[in-house]
Amino acid sequence: MAKYGMLIDAGRCTGCGACRIACQMQWQLPPEIAYNRLEHREKGTYPKVKWEITPVQCQHCDNPPCLHVCPTGATYKRSDGIVLIDHKKCIGCKYCMVACPYGARTLDHEKMVPEKCRFCADYVVQGQQPPCVSTCMNEVRVFGDLEDPNSKINKLLATGSVYQLLPERGTQPRIYYVKR
Amino acid sequence: MPKFSRRTFLKMAAATGAIGSMPVYLNRNKFLEAAEEASIEKVPTLCNGCSNMCGMFVHVKNGRVWKAEGHPIHLKSRGRLCARGHGTVADIYNPHRVTQPMKRVGEDRFEPITWEQAYQEIGQKLMKIVDEHGGNSVVWMEHGTRGKQYADILLDYIGSPNYITHYATCFTSKTNVWPKMVGTTLYGDHENADYMLFVGRNFAGGIIPNGMNKVLKAKERGAKLVVVDPRHCELAIQADEWIPIRPGTDLAFFLALAHVLITEKLYDVQFVRQYVSGFDEFWQANKNCTPEWAEKITSVPADKIREIAREMAAKAPRAFLETGYHGLNAHYQNSVQQAQANVVINALLGNMFKVGGLLPAASLELGQLDKPVPPAKEKGPRVDGAGEEGPYATVEPGRGIPQLVPKLVDEGKVKAVFIYHYNPLRTGPDPEYQKKMKDAELVVSIPIDWNETSYHTAHYILPESFFLERMETPVNVNGHITHLSPQIAYRAKVVEPVHDTRSLLEIMQGLAKEIGASKYFDFTVEEEAEAMVAPLGITMEELRQAGCLEFPATVKTGFPMSALGKPSLATPSGKVEFSVGVYKANGFSGVPRWIAPKVMPEKDNEFRLIHGKQPWHSHHITSNNPYLMAISETYNGTWAWMNSQRAKQLGIKNGDKVTIASDLAQKQVQVKVTELLHPDCIWIPSAYGGFSPKAEVAYGVGVNYNDFLPMQVEPIAGSVMGQEVIVTVRKGVN
């Protein structure tokens, strides 16, 4: 059984937004609903300054707070590690939005469901790459099977220095970030 | 073949409830409902999100466009697309397209008419104008140059020399200079370079996905990337160093780089001796341009200039100064000299025609359909004066001077204006001035959407089919990035037109019938395409299936030499010419020499207004795209950037509303207070300031630099000098 994960080399990101809209097209989302976002930071003062961009999306945590607070079991975790929402069970209470420390949930006002990145669950099982990965000119994201010792993501994880977002929250994210 | 799962797709559609009566391809929810069982067709075509024409596969389901992905072979995309590529594909279902031919019946009023009525009325008016005022009174303006092959037939038929492109607002200095100095245009071999200097060129803003990928590949290999720009542009995020420069002074920076290369004998003496003419003239004119001199002008420390020159020379010939695009080449009074100095730096590095330096574009000679041509008609001088004896003798006649057209209408010299895929009211200087075009006897716009030019000036609007709804003739895949092997690709028709729109060729055929020119348009785009690829030994069917085909390498490294062993560039001497004879003959300096910007900010509240391409917009053309504008909304993309120290002095805080004013306009905008900008300037993205009420997504959002910019003509290349404008900024909106 695959265990899907992602490695994000945020230092390569130049903020073009292709990941956002490729995802929107893939899932046919309306313009205002996005499953990933970029966080912009300026570090330093002119002229010695850095502009840092960090892509953020659902971290597909192994200990997902959104799942724990869901009163109906609408949020569930597949055995391959992907966290999904069963729309049929969702009552739109938004507890998951509050519980997620990454702000990864976005309310789809049309459907009244707090939506989020799906790790392209239907497609990756067929061996496809999520479009946020495949469309990126800077190759910011690497997606793959954390159980497969030969996967590109595992090789990169073995060689590089990585960190995770908010490790102190104990969420055990499935997304790793390359240290700048 | 991928299938949507019932869980994800049907639920999405069901949860939304109401589904209207629109056809399935127009309604996203209905599409999702129907998507379950449909198979997917993947059609290769070329993107229209900007002018780079990246190869893409468009996925079609139930006759509806679903999504796009980059073509894996195509040199420019290599499997990847930027945001505007994805957004442009979605735009086929934009509700603000022009859906059928329109005739103006009032200041803000249009009525739908049939194509036949449009052709008849336009044809009659056009021939009356030609009879009474001559072909010279007719102008064809377009972004350029996709409509040229058909525009030329019309212009030849009526006897008009007036084909005009948008280049004056973009890169006209570069296209003027390079053929004269080098006989061709060369591009950086990013992938193999060891040192890349980008000045006023944001590879991560004006995007070729594979271009950016090549830069990062070079960096992984250890190449150095230095970005000089008043704004810490997106490319600078990847740079080893960002060096802010006072806007308008890049020429001084280049002249000082040359000074270091020459005085410290770091330049490629052998290359210059063999392949350059005019070196002495250049040096005599510029020997006082020391780094210390340049520091005062540019605000770049003299030691930094020395360091860059030395490091580049150490890495030469695998080092280059990026040859540029929009940034710098239509912006200043000294833009032409700046483009000349770019050639000089690269020649001093001896990098031309070398791997890791600069290389020519790979291309193949395409065939041409044998068809009757209109009888030769005497054409008068170009109405804009481009390339004619007089003040604009050195301006390329193939590009023209679009910003003069409203004035020429006002003076009664231009009576009919055709505008194809072009929006000078928003992308040219001074929109109120541009509106004068409406006073011509005939104004025909051929757009996709309700752009400002169509809404405010057109008498007739003839909507062109969207790029996914029409086929175009094959093209060589090249420009801005390098590749030894040529590629051929073409824009295929992916789906049937959603609305009552037509391709440009069909529009021209309809018009031709009314003016007796049918026999010169008696061909199909398929016939043209077949004739074009015939010499390559392929058929259109093969190209249709592949989308993009690559051929054996045509680019040879090494300086072009004649059979007699002499340099054989297409210049008078066959060498790189540091001094341009044509400029000299017209009273300009042959070699580049320092010219100050036309205007400078002086007072505490004055700034130079500069602009640039946001990574998810193609200047203004994408501004009515709901997906791309949603990105702007999310990231405060419409805000004007201001250096934090200047903001502090003016009491301005992040997010404050300010009033920006020039002699022409006074507009309100929110401010991003930032460390990422030179103190002398305000930066605004070029995407905003829509003022066509029918383009509802763009309407009234943000401001545009052209609001503040007076109509000007740079004398050598004819550019608009888009950053020669000083604005005052004050807090508040009253």
C-alpha cells in the first residue's frame, strides 16, 4: 500500500500561481475557491532584503485535527494517507476549519462544504501526478510514495535537510519542506 | 483513460442544486454531472495566454474544454504551463466575450447585426474612403504579427502601406538595434551558462515555463544569477544577488561595465579584433564612463559594477547579459542606446554564437501557398512616417508608430482604422487621447472580448473566434530561449465556436467579397498550412497528431563566416557593428553614449512611475479573466508598490489609499509598503485599470500606468517611452 506524501522546495517558488489554477481546472472549481495558497514574506531591509514565498495546502496529517473534531465522520483518512471529505456526511459545521492549524480549509459557499486539497486522490492512484506538481516550471513540489524506497521523494528526503510546518502541534504532516 | 469517480464529481454537482438551462458546455455544474461516463480527448494546440505560444494539450470532455497541460516536447512549455496558460483556457466560457457582430448606435450603445450586414456596410465605407482619400488613409493595427499574412493582402489590394504593431509599447528598441548591429537577434543559452546577468528583465514575470526551468537547471549546476532591477522582481527571488538600480539609468550601468572590461583588459580581444567594427569609436565616446561616474547616476556602488564585470569576464564566454524583452526597450529616452550597449557588453564578452553565451534561433524555412496576389498599386509614404524621410526615418516601417494614430485621425490623415487583437486604449499612452480614434470615418475592431478599444472607439466589432475555436498556420517554435534543433507547431481548433464568431481569415473573406477582392482570399487555412509544411517532408496530419515536431539541429555554433573566410553577419561590414551607420546618417550618434532620462523625480512627493508584468497576467489582456483576477484579489495584486522609507516620510502605511497624479490624471490606489523597491519610483502592475463597462471583471479595478503617461515618440525606434513619467503621491483620496 502506498503512503503518499509531498516535498515542497519553497525556495524555488516565484509565485506565478500556476499551481492554484491548475488545481482549480483539475477539479473545476470556481475562481474564488483555491486549495493551495502562497504565503509571502519580506526578510531584511532595503537593499539587503529577501522575498520568501511558501506554498501551503492541506498537509494530509497522520494525526489530523480536522478529522478528530468532525462530528459526523465526514472527514476521513484513507489507508494511503490521503485525507478526504465525504460530502454526503458533511453538515457544514466548520469545526474542521477552526481545528486546522494551517488554514488549509476553504469554505465552498456553493456547496457549504469546507473544502481542501485532495492530493488528487482519484488520479494519483492511476500513477498521475497532481497538476500543482506537474505544471510547475520551477519544480517546487515533488509528490510520491513514502513507502517506496526508490521513489524520487524518498531519495530527496534522504539527502536533503527538511522541516515540517508547526511540528509542535503534533499533527504529523505528510508534507515536508526543504530548508532554505 | 482517466475517469472521474462518482464520489468526487457527482457529489459536487448534486450539492449545488439548481442547474440552469444553458447548454452543457457552458455550465460547469452540468458538465460535472455529465462528466462521469464521457471519454477525454486530448488535443494539442498553442497557448494564447501571452505571445509566446507555448505548446499545450487541451483536454475536452463532452465537447467542453476541461483543462490544459503543457506539451512535453514543445521547447517553450516542456510539459509545464504558467497560471495565465491555465486561465486563458478557462476563458473560453467567459460571459463577457463579444458573442456576435456589433454595430455602434450610440455613445455606449451597440446593436447586434448579422455578419452579412457588417461586411456590406464596412466594405462600402472602406471603398468610399479609399476612393476619396486613397489607400494611405487606411491603417491596420494589431498586436502583431499573427494577422499580418491576411492584413497584407487587404492593404495591398487597397494600396495602403500602413501595417502597425504594438511593438512601440514593448520591445521596439531591441528589434530596431539588433538587426543593425548584429544582423539578427541572439538569445541567452541559459541552460549552459555559468553567469547570467538580467537587467530589467523578469523571466519569472514574463514567463516561458521552460525558460525559467532552464535558469534553475543552470543554477543547480552552479551558475550565478544576478538581477539588476529597480524592483525586486520575482526572478530576483532565485538570484544570488538583487541589485536595485535607479530606474532609467541602466545605460550608465552598461557603459561602466564596458569601461571596466576595456580598461582592465578583461574583454575578449580576439573576438573584438576579428568580429567587431566600431570599437574605437565606442571607446572614444565612452572612456569617461567610469564605475564612479555610473555610481552617481545609477546608485549602484562602483565596486559592485567592477565585481560584476570581473566575474562575468572570468566566466566568459559562458556568461551573458540577457538580451531583454519589454523591460527597458520601450521605456526611456535612452532605450535605444541601452539596447545598443547590451550588444556591446555581450560582444566584449565574446559570447556570441557560443554555447552558454548567446545563440541564434533555430528555424526552418516554411513553404507558401501559391495564390493570386492583388495587382501592384502605388502606395504613398506611410502615414505615421515610420521609415520615411523625416523625423522617424530610423523607425522600423514593419512595426510603425501606433501611438500617432489618434493624432493622425484628428488631423484627418487617417480615415479608416482596423484593429485586430489589440487594445491601444488601455495598452497605449493616455486613454483620453487614444479615444480620438473614434472620430475616424470607419473604425473596425476584431477582438475576443469587450476590450476598451472596442467599447469606446469601434463603429463595428467583429468578434474573432477564441484561440481554442480556430486553426492557425504553423510556426517555428523559437524566441527568447535557445535550442539547437528547430521545432514546428501550430494552433489547432480544439472545439467548435461557442458563439457566433469567426476566424480572422473567414472575416477577411467576408469583407473581401464586398470589395471585389474575393479571389485573393480564395483559400483555406488548411491549404495554407499544408503548403507551409510540405518542404519539411511532413503532412499536416502528422503535425496534427503530434502538436509539435522537432527536426535535426540547424543552429551551428561559431561566428558566421563566408566561403572566403570573412565574417558574414547581415550587417554592412559582416561584423558586429558598435556604430550604426543608419543612425549616424540621420543625425544620431552611431555608438551608444550616455543620454539622461527625459524626466527625473525631484521633490519629496515625486516618483518615477514604473510598471511590470505580474506573473499571472499578460499586461491588460488577461484582466477580464475571472480566475486570474481572483489571484489578484487574493494577493492584493492591484496595489502600487512604494519603498518603505519614502512611505514613512509621506506618512503612508501599508494598505493606505493614496492619490497618484500626473499632468494627465489623478487616480486612487492602495499601497504596498515594501523593502523590495528602489526609493525613486512607484511600481504598478501593467494589468489593471479596465474601463470598458462590458468587461465586468476588469472594470474599475486598479489603475494603469498609461493613465498617467503622455503620448510621446522616442526619435530613433519610435517607442512610447513608457516610464518617462513623474507622478506625485499623497496620502488620502480627497
